[in-house]
Amino acid sequence: MAIKKIVKFGEPSLREPSKEVHKVSQKIKNLVQDMLDTMYSQNGVGLAAPQIGENLRIFVIDVSTGNEPLNPMVFINPKIIKKSGACISHEGCLSFPEAYTDVKRYEYVMVKALDTNGRSFVMEAKDGTLLARCIQHEFDHLDGILFVDHSINRFEAEEVLKKFNLPPLQVEKLLDEPELTEAVNKLKEAQVEKDKNA
Ligand code: ZN
């Protein structure tokens, strides 16, 4: 239907919490279609409504690759009802052109949401797959949280933002996440050991 302009890091609306959708009306369905069109036009794997300037609790994901058929997934009023484990995720975001950095994520999530027909569904994503990490990334957008807030190394993240002429990291937004930090540090150490022995 329409490709929308993507809100970039530094614009205040990306930090605003989004509102619940009261009814999956035709207007909402049109917005979902615009979100998918916008995501595909940028070769993105996910997009949240606030990224096109609509502070509503909706995100879309498509993690299909290569020759696989498109597999759009729509999440309206999502709730993460279970999460566990930890993994390191190398992430970027359409609101942060070209900038990628390592962030902390859960390995497993269970999410409950409404689809475009207003029907409730539950989805599980395991093993730190792209889908599992993407759900967390997009869900965060609805609460004004950005992937860099989960940075494993804030200095590295700052360098990346500078390199791509993005505004500086908002240090006060960095998340503490003790339950993830410990597990992720162990994963990092294990990686260093493996590299030494390689
Ligand atoms: Zn994003």
C-alpha cells in the first residue's frame, strides 16, 4: 500500500511508550500493510509501528531467507509471557542505518499477541534464533527501548554510532540486566577460550 518514512535514532518519538490497539479495524490492517511494505522495501527482518511514527503496540517480522517464500508475522498488543536463557545477538535496526553491535538477549521467549484478524495466538521461539531475538528487539520498541540499551560493550557501541554519524549513546538508558550479563560474560569467555585453542 505505502512505504513510510522510518524514524531515525535521535527523534524523541522512538523513546515514547506505545498505546494498546483497541480494535483491529481496517485502519489498523492498513497500517500493518504499510509496515510490511516499509520493512520489505528496506530488506528488514522486523519493524515496529513507532518506527514509522505510529505509537501503537504493533510489530511485524519476517525471518525468511533466500528462496524461501515470504512469511510475514504480525503481532498486535504483544505480551512476552515467558523468557529464559541468555545469548549474544549481533543486531542492527532500521532506525540506526548501518550500525550493528552485540547485545544481550534471552534465548527463549513465549509471546502472546493478536494477528491481523484480531485472533489471539501464542508463539514460542527457542535457541536464540533470529526469530527469538527479533521478537525481543521489536517488542522493546513499543516501550521506547532501543537495541543499544542492551549493549554488551557500551564503548564499542559508542564507536559504532559515531562511525555512522548517529547521535551518541544515551548512557542513562543502558539496561542493567544482571540475569543476562552474567550468562553473556560466560559465553564471551568461552568464545575467547575457543579462539585461543583454534
Ligand atoms: Zn529496531
